[in-house]
Amino acid sequence: QVQLVESGGGLVQPGGSLRLACAASGSIFSIYAMGWYRQAPGKQRELVAMIRSTGGSTNYADSVKGGFPISRDNAKNTVYLQMNSLPPEATAVFYCSARLGPIDYWGKGTLVTVSS
């Protein structure tokens, strides 16, 4: 099993930046990939970005390509999501996920509110 703890959410003004962090613990050597998802009010949860444990290749939602780079620090077992130029519609709960075989593990989420 894997435990995931997100941090870094909060209130930011439109056009501002935030960096989310997700610390993993447990069976971390079995993780195939880690990712960030978001769920805006009244909408379904959707993938934002994903990074694979081997090789570090990444995938991004078309809506955030170039704007929300995902990265990892293997020494800290932590994955980051750097969010730049945030628009008001980016307000959402952001969830960290980790895939071990056929199972996805989830963090509890961190709220990002973009508002002036």
C-alpha cells in the first residue's frame, strides 16, 4: 500500500502561482506512476499531469500543457505540480494519485482557490 499526503494548496490571486507537493510513503518502490488530478465544483475529476517512476516521462492534459509542469524528487519520495498563471476557473480540489499495478491510491486532496 501507499500513503499520499498533499500540501501547497490555498488562496491565490488570478495570474499567480502555486506549487503543490505530494509525499508518498509505504510501498513506494512498486509505484508505476504518480499524477495530479483536479475536481472543480460541479465537475468530474480529471487528470492534470502524470509522471512515470521509470524514466520520468510525463503526460499532461491538453488544457494545461506548458503551464503546469510536474516533477519529482526521488530522494524525498515527493512529486510536485508547479502551477503558473492561474486563471479563476482553475479553482478546484487537487488530488495526488499513485498507481501500483491495477490499483490507484489517492490522497485526501488539497484545495486551490483562485480569486481576487
